Amino acid sequence: MTEDPEHVSVERVEKYLDITRRAREKATPIHADGSPESSQLSIMLRMADDYASDAQHFLDIGDYVRAFGAINYAHAWIDAGVKLGLLDGHGDDVLFTLP
């Protein structure tokens, strides 16, 4: 069965929650703790985690549109960390937009 591109389903949100979870687990910090880059990365990852938590909350209450939006923001924060050279995406061009 093909997904309707104009419909945000539970399955679609769960798919993106999983993709973002895998990206968060795979990406690793490049700079040492205590560096200015490490501080910036901490902020970015906190934003990613907060948006992922929001996405799960919206999914739980049945607000699939907001859940989909929030999980895409979460993934974008992680992807930005890779693109900016704060995180190593380990060559994974499926989960990340590599530099």
C-alpha cells in the first residue's frame, strides 16, 4: 500500500521518529568536551531531544501534524550538527546531509 503524501499517519510519524532516533544514536561528537564547539553542540542536541520529546507527546495525544513537524525539526538539528562539522555522521548519506 502506498502512503498518501497529503496524509500524516501514525505510521509515518513513527517512521520518522525511528529515523531520528537512529540518527541521534549514530552521530558522534567531533570536538572534545569543554571546547566551544562542544558547548554549541550541547545546545543543538538539547534542541533535538526536546523536539523529539515534543513529537512523541503530540503523537501520544493524536496530533499527528504537530508530531510530524516536531520530529522533522529534531532531525534537522542533528543534521545541522553533522553539516557544521560538530557531529560525525560516519559517512551515512541516508540519515544525514553530509558536508
